[in-house]
Amino acid sequence: MIFVAFGNSPCPFPRLAAAIEKLAGDTGEEIIAQSGCTDFEFKHVKAVPFMSQDVFKYHLSSCDIAVLQGGWGGVAEASCLGCRIVAVPRIKGVEHYHDQVQLIKALEEQDVLLGCYDISLLPEIIKKARTFKFKPIVRGDASALINDFIASI
């Protein structure tokens, strides 16, 4: 199963919606999507605008591939759960307020995810993701800094 998360941006993401609908129609693969504010008539994708955090986590945990918009929240959560991530960054000024490409490229360089910058290549990138050796996000530890601050009060 492929799980797709559009994020919670008020900007629609019809480019991703059309791509996953075509993929589901062409392959018959089960695709479940949290479509956010994207108004799209899906025929082959099981989509809901929003879902609870528990349901969202359940789908991330049980999917073969997670296709995510390029925001930090979903990407970080999916990486922590060990997901195979394909990230489709939104286009600044059209699909979002800020640039998502920079984050996706940085995480792609660390093998945390595969970026999809040309939506027509989504099926090929998903195929690559099935065997790619992903690495988890390297996280810092701020506990010493926080403890030192608390001790200084």
C-alpha cells in the first residue's frame, strides 16, 4: 500500500492528486491519501481530507511507500517510523508559501528520502524507493543545553 500525505497547507496540491490518481488507475495498487485542502475527485484512490494523528501514524506505519509533500512534519515523522519516503516538494508561490525544495534536496543528500521534482517521474521514483537503502534522520540532542539553562536559573 502507498500512503500519500498532502499536508495541512491551505494551498491545494492538484499536481500530486492527479499523479497518484493516474498511478492507482494504471497499476491497481492500493493508495490511501490524506488530501488536505486539495479538492479532487478521486476514483482509484481512497482519500479523506484529514485524519486523526493516530490514523495518520497507522497508515505511515503500515505502508510500503510514503509519498509526502515536502514539509518537515510528515517527513520527520515518517523517517522516525522507518518509512520509505518519496517527497514531492510544493512549488513556491503556486502550491505553497515557501520553498520546500531546499529541505528535500538536503535530506535526499543524506539518503533520508528520494525527491520527486518532476511529477511525471513519480512511478519511476516509487519503483526505486522499493529497494533503496534509506537512512534515518540524524537528530541532535538538546538535553545538555536545556539542563544547563535550567541549572543556571
